[in-house]
Amino acid sequence: MAQPRARPVRRGAPGSKVSGAVAVAGAENPGASTLAGASGTGRSLGHATPRRSFDRRPATVDAEMRVESSDAGRRDVRDRSDRWRSLAEEHRRLAFLAPAALAMAAYAALACVAFWPVQPVSNGAIPVCACGDQAQEVWFLAWTAHAVAHGITPFFTAAINYPRGVNLADNTSMPLLGLIASPVSLTLGPIAAYNLLMRLAFFCSASAMLLVAKRFTTSWGPAAAAGALYGFSPYMVGQGNGHLFLLFVPLPPVILLICYELFARPSRTSGSVRRAGICLGLACVAQYLISQEVLVTTAICAAGAAVFAAARRPRLVAGRLSRAAAGVAWALVVFVPLVAYPAWYFLKGPEHVVGPVHVVSALKPFRVDLLGPIVPTTDQRLAPAGLAAIGSRAVAGYVAENGIYLGIPLLALVLAVLWARRREALVALAGLLALFALVLSLGSPLTVANHATSIPLPFVLFRKVSLLAGILAARFSLYVDLSVAVLLALGLDALLHPRPRLATEGAAVGHRRHSPRRRAMAEPIGGRGPQGAKGLLRRLSRPVSPALFTGCVAAVVVLPLVPSFPYSSQVAQIPPYFTSAAVRQIPPGSVVLT
């Protein structure tokens, strides 16, 4: 009898008894083998078994692991990229600040050379002379350190002029510098503190001008030249003979910069105006505690610059007046409370001075000569002996106060910058400020070639105000040097980073864009330009690179101002009595007259 043919049953078909498997069964042969799948229990011999997976994880787990691995890889790549980016940013930041650090190191080295061979913290020698103003300033530093250590006021002392005492707020006691140097005064002595502060005065003043000038330049090179000109200007070299309170001037550039930002470039937010005003107030407080005279002369120059800006662009200044007034108000909120106590001592304190501190008639000779900007003194290393002798006779023969010399090359560069960029607000303002300070430094009457004329000058108005009568006219040369330093930075920056003289207008004029005249006018400094002085300057700068040409120009204009360092020095010895055991026999709290 023939066996019936087996027919396959589809997986999951309605006639199959095994779901999810292939079943082969005889219709009438129940003993036939069965190929069971996942839900079956039997196995057939002689038939192929289904493929079994040894990885029993579901497919979703594998997919999730692959996604997590991919995410981890992306995160790792992103982290490495962020690390490289941060390292690159740090490298760029360090590369950007490296020229500034190099310039500051040069300033510090030059400040040390100025007083060589006296060491920065020497306690046995004083620059120039261990007498006069130098000895007085050393005593002021010692008294401030003593007052801080004993918790007494630094603005009055009975240790001199006993028993009445002296109102130190009316003197050039420099309480802020004494406070800063008090650790050195208490450990190494006040002479060491004085020597250290003299060097810091040069370094800090030059560094402050460097940072201020960088605000207006593209690179650090022109700003470094401005810092060197200001920090080691003829004014600074002269005051380095012994006027520490007039030598430590890093704050005037900062104060004038903040005033410029408030008036000429006001911020758009009230918060930034408030911060600028607070910074201005703190800078003025610090300057008051260093030198009241420098603060007053800085305020006079700032007021003069504001008047010039208002006269030049009255509508623009009127629109910015509200924000500037808000900044000044914030400055007064900070300045008035912090200066109230020393100002009270100055005006109403015990033993305060009534009237001018100095005899006004004795201060009149301290004014610069009209030829002073081009006639050097003995403070310039490369000055011809004949010209140096003529220049040194100006300002009553007191070379320390004659700081107006600029030199013909620097004057020529400044005039070229003023003419070429006369339409720029900053250039015009710096030029006007330099002229304003120069006129004030001439005093009154006008002096030409050491001969006093009968021409009165605006400085005569200060003699009629009691609080301003003690200002020396020659000391306004500080602001001449400051303004010229800014113009020097702008001029060198224009040479180092030339800009096209004419915006491209070819799209509007067609073939005229390629005309020789337009190409010549559009080329930067160093290319072909129109005939004349500016064209000559461009042709001179064309054969060399801008950096080399700019460096040569800077060297030429600064070379006549090289100071005649180092200063002389004198040994400062403490009287033997005060270092012997005999001084211990003085009862504590007693008074000894010396």
C-alpha cells in the first residue's frame, strides 16, 4: 500500500500544530519525526537542525550599545578638540602678551641702570644727595611706616618741630607710597624703601603708559615706544634727582584715559558708566595720597581737554554729556568720602597752613623757555655741550624742573601725524592737550632764550587762586610728554600697519577704479602715492619692510632724548650714637632733640 506523500506545513499556518517551526508529519503516520522550533520539544534525526545564536542579548541591547559607543567616541573627540582649542587659545594669549612682558622687563632694567651701582634695596646710599628733599622724603616714608605699626594718624606728627608738631597733610608726605613700602621700611629701613620706590616710579609710569597707549594701537611695538617716552621723558629724568612724589606718575595717563572714555567714547550701558566712574574715583583718591599737585594739574588738563572737545564738536558732546556727568558723579561718590579725612587735615587740621605754601614771587622763575622743546640740557646724554649749557640755564638754572625738551625729530614726527590725521578726534584732542600744557608750562610772562618778555600768559590766572598759587608752571611739561607719547604711538602704528587712503569705489565708477591716480591714492604708506611730503614719506618707506622702517623712525626720534644715566649717589650713614648701646638709656616716651 503506498505511503501518502508528506506535504510541508508553512510556519504558523493554521493546519500546523507547531507555531514558529517547520513540521513534517504523515497524515496517517503519527510516529513520524517532527522538527520542532523554539516552541517545540522534539528533534528529528537525520534532518538539519536550525542555526542557534550563542549571543542571547536582544537586538535592542546591541543597538543601544552601538549608540553609546558612538556617543562616547564623539565625546572623546570633542574633549580632545576642546583641550587643543584651549591650549591654542592660551598659546595665542601668551604670544599676544609676550611683547608687553618684554617691554616691561626692558623698563625695569633701564630703571635699575638709572641708579647703578646703588642696589634697589640698598640701605646705605641715596641717589644724588643724602640731604634736602631726598632726606625729607626718606623721613616721610619712615613716619608712615611708624604710624601704621602703632595705629596713629599719618597726617600729623610731633616728632619734628616739637612741641607744636607738623601737619603732614600740607606737605609732600606721600602717605600711599609710605603705606605700600611700609613692610620694606620696617624690615630693611626707610632708605631701602626710598631706593625701591624710585625705581618702581620709572617702571610703573612707563608700564601704565604702555597699557594706555595699547588701547589705541594695533600692536605692542608703538605702545612700547610711547611707554618708554613717557616713563623716561626729560620730565621724569629731571624729577628723578630727588622728587619721588612727582616721579611716581602712573595714574595721570589712567585718569585721562577714563575721562576720554566717558566724554569722547561713552559706554552704552549704565553699568559700564558706573564702573568707569568708580575706577576714576579710586584713581583720583590714590593720586591725592601720592601728590595733590599732580592730581590738581591732571584735573586742569582733563577740564581743558573737555572744553576743546566741546568746542570742536558741540552737538556730539552735548549728546554724550548725560552719561559723562553720570560717570563723574559716581567718581565723586567714591572720591569725597575717602578723601574727606586727609582733606580736613589739609584745610582745618592742627598746624595747617593758611595761604600759599610757598612765596608766590619765588615760584615765578620756575617756568620753561619757549625754545625749551628744541634746546637740550645736561640731562640728555647726546646733547652738544654748547646747547646743553644754554638749555640748563633755563628754569632759573634748575635742571631738575626743566623737562620740556622734545627734540627736532620728535617734533617733526608729531607735526606730521597731526597734519596727516587731523580729522581724527583722538589725534586732534592729543594735539590740543599738548599745546594747552605747553602754554601753561611757559608760566607768565613769556620767556624766550632766557630773556623774560612783557607778554602775559594764561598761567597768571592761577596766581590769583590761593589753592592754585603754589603750582609750578614748569611741571605741566609732564602732560606735554604724555600727549606727545600718545601721538608717537599713533604715528608709529600708522607706519607699522598702513591703511588704504581711499575706500574702494570701483563698483560705482567702472573703469575709473583702475586709473593710475586712484590706484596711487588708494595705496598704503610705503607704496606709490601723490607727490608732496606724504608721497616722499611713502617712497622712503617703500624699499624696506614696515616693521624695519617703523623701528628706524622710532630710533631716530628717541635718540636725542637718551638720558644721561646713571645718577650720582651719596653714602647715607646713620649717626653712630643711634646704633650704639647708649641709645637704650633714653627712657621710653621721652623727647630727644637732635
